[in-house]
Amino acid sequence: MNSDHQLAIACRIVFNRLSILNKVVISLCYKAQQLKN
């Protein structure tokens, strides 16, 4: 049960980091589109 809990925490941390990275990529793409226009 403890290992499952640790796995859930690890997945949540990874998901949060991916979410932040996703926002950064989206914002960079948005800025790139504005520069092209």
C-alpha cells in the first residue's frame, strides 16, 4: 500500500511538471506566431 501511495505521488509530480512544461511550450508557440505576423 505504501508503494502505491509513493507511485501516486510520483505520478502527480511528473504530471505537474509536464503541465508546467506544456504551458511554457504553448506560450512560446504563441509568441512565435505573434512574431511571424
